[in-house]
Amino acid sequence: MFIASGEWMAIDVWEPKQPAGVMLEQLTALAAQMVDADLSDLGTVLDKESIKRDATLMTQTEESWEVAASLSDDDIVVLVRFFTLAEMQLAGWEAGKRSPVVPLVKILKSRGVFTPELRKWVKANTDNRYLPNGAAL
């Protein structure tokens, strides 16, 4: 506290905003929206509010993505493609080694359905050196 003009003023402590987490309903809706969308320009597929709000998905912990294990293989593939392109196309969606693609690919690998074709597609559509497998260590 400090005194200004003889009055006491309280000063709040700033705490950084924590990411909201990953919700299954959000992922299901996003996969459904992207399944037939033109992914070449995500800025026209998503509205500005969604772009701003959903950017927090890119900063979630790997553990937060465990909820995605209940999605179908097809939905996870759609999300892998979406998040790969979103990082390249949408400002504020940069993720580096925290990219959602990494935990989503791990789910596909655990099911034995991560194909060489999808790996090649991810590599061809990103400049994120961590995709699709994450950090080496």
C-alpha cells in the first residue's frame, strides 16, 4: 500500500492467467467444423473471436490433451492437420514444442494408426522443428 493525497490505496497482486484447459466438447466441435473446411486459409474458416479465444489451446500442457484419447482416429487426424496449419497461419497460435500436434500424434501412435503419409504431410506443412514427434529429449 502507498499513500496518495493522505489516503490509503490497496494494490492487488497480479497473477498470470492460467490456460483454461482442453475440453472434449471443444475438440469435438473443432474437429466437426474442420472436417470439410478449406484449411488453406483458416482465418476465413474461424471467426475472430474463436481465433482469439482458442489460441490458448496452443499453450496447454501435454497432460491436458489426455482428454483427446476418447476421440475417434479420424477426429484426431483432422485436429493434427488443423493445429499444424493453425500454427503457420494464425497470429498468436505459435507453439513450438508445446504444439498440440505432439500429444495428438502420440495418441495415434499408441493406437498404431499414425501413418507415414500423415507424418510426411505434417513435415511438409510446418516450419516447427518439433513436429510431429516433439523434443528429442
